[in-house]
Amino acid sequence: MIQAKDLSKTFKDKKRGTVKAVDGISFECKAGEIFGLLGPNGAGKTTTLRMLSTSLKPTSGTAMINGVDVAEEPEKVRGQIGFLSGNTGLYGRLTAREMVTYFGKLYGMSASDIKLRIDKLFSMLDMQEFADGRNEKLSSGMKQKVSIARSVIHDPPIMVFDEPTTGLDVMSSRTIVQFIRKCRDDGKCVIFSTHIMSEATRLCDRIAIIHKGKIFADGAVDEILSRTGVDNLEDAFIKIVGE
Ligand SMILES: Nc1ncnc2c1ncn2[C@@H]1O[C@H](COP(=O)(O)OP(=O)(O)O)[C@@H](O)[C@H]1O
Ligand SMILES: [Mg+2]
């Protein structure tokens, strides 16, 4: 469902000069699979996900989403994906229900489809209790749930989530993790980024370890552990990246 091949992104930065944020990475992610991009701050995770979701153009390389090239037909790609970015904004004066409805309309959904989908999503994300209050009054965990519901209202086959649980309370992050699992079980292709090793271990079918714009290892968590001869991803990460 997602095929990234030799994907690169270079930024021109006034202070730092040329920054190779993503430097020739390749990976694949299938339907019914959770794929994790695991790496520290500055590794290139967000830049990679922004290229997949067509909000940034690759400097070189290609990414195919469901057989469609992100650079050639970005609009077609956008209908296939739900993208949650770190700065997905909420309209403070709208309620969750109003805002998600608004995005459903933007995707051309009918009022009855929107209603059905909202009922399902709000129940999966445990949002019923705060769905009709203003967004500006919500906690960060609640806000993140609204952003997730908003990003997948059109029921896309591919979900791209940038650090979906970073900085959230335990309960919200548990619900979001369960939501991601459910999406996978429904046959979606989910790619998400995290810098939290334990989360990657818990949630991912496969991971890619990314550092300084490059992928250092990829595979099932168990494979990576047995390849490195350690029993947790943190040690594996240090071993792989340190070499
Ligand atoms: N718009 C930009 N302009 C200049 N440099 C950028 C820009 N976006 C990201 N970078 C740089 O690219 C590198 C990778 O960033 P990012 O993809 O945000 O990493 P991550 O999400 O893994 O923390 C970092 O060095 C970051 O400072
Ligand atoms: Mg990031």
C-alpha cells in the first residue's frame, strides 16, 4: 500500500546550510499492518510522513500510495490517506462533532454517511462525553482524539499518524493505541512515527529504525532483537545506530 523508494528531502536552512532531513530511505507497508518509524528527535520522521501525505515534495526518490505517485497525483493520494500531523489544528469555537462534520463535507460525504461514521469513530475513540462542547475547553488528549477523528472521517485505507500519543495522558494514549490496532484489524495500512521504544514494541508489526535521515534497520521487532542479540529495542537501537 505504501512504497517509498530512495526518498530524500533536503532543506536549505539559513543558519545550518543544506540539511539532508531524509536521505535515501526505502520501505514498504502493507494493508492490515502497523508500521512504525522509530527514531529520536530530528531523525527525519515528520519529514518522511509529510512527503507520504503530499504536504512536502520529495527532493528525489518516489513514494507510491496505493499505486499512485505522491509527486504526480497528490490530490488522488489525499483521498486515500488520513494524515495526523503534530500541528493538526482545531477550531476552538466549534465542537468536535461540528468540526469533524465539516471535514466530512469537505471530503464530499453525505450527511447520513458522516453521521454514521462519526458515531463509529466517537465510540471507538471514547469521545461521546465531550463531543458537543467547544474544542477550546478540551484537554490535550481529548484534542488529539478530535484531530484523529477529523483525519480519518473519510475512512481512508491508509492512515499516517505523526507521533499520535506523544505528550498525552495514559488513558488517552491507551485509547489511541487500541484505535490504531482496531484500524489494522479492519485491514487498514497504518504508518506512525514515535520516539518511544516501548510504544513501538507494543504496537508495531514491523518497524524501521531511522536516524539522521537514514534507515538503519527494519523488520519485525523480534527479528531486530534477535539480529542484535538483545532483549529490548532501546539496546537494539543503541547497538544498531552506534555501529
Ligand atoms: N522546514 C524545514 N527547514 C529546515 N530544516 C528542517 C525543516 N523541517 C525539518 N528540518 C530539519 O530536518 C531534520 C529532520 O526533521 P524532522 O523530520 O522534523 O525529524 P523528526 O520528526 O524525526 O523529529 C531536522 O534536522 C530538522 O531540523
Ligand atoms: Mg517529528
